[in-house]
Amino acid sequence: MSGGQPYWYNLTTQSVLRADQRPSEDTIGPFGSAAEAEESPAVLVEYARAWLESEESEPFRALAEGDDGTDPA
């Protein structure tokens, strides 16, 4: 992030916030520009999909599917 004012993305309101607006627990960031903050949900989905397809997620997929011998409910 360059020395400019950081931006945040509010996941609840789906809006970009400036740094002078207090980020809440519903925000992600900081981002270096408003455009970067605006694109952040799509980037997060892309990263999540890549992670789910990786070997690193294997133990977590087994837990989510209940394959660890426990009842997921």
C-alpha cells in the first residue's frame, strides 16, 4: 500500500469506506485504492476456490464432510 489513504470494504453494506470512517468487524482491508477495495470480494472468492482445490484444504474438507468419525451436526 502506498502512502495514500487506505480504504476498506464493508461486506454487509457492500460499500467502500475511507480510512477516516471507522472499520467495523464487517470490513476487510486495508486497501491502497477505492478500486482495489471494490474488487476485493471477487478476489477473495478466487483465493478461496484456489485453496479449496489445493492439497492444503484436504483435512478441512474431510471435517466439513464429517469423514473424521464425528457427527457434523
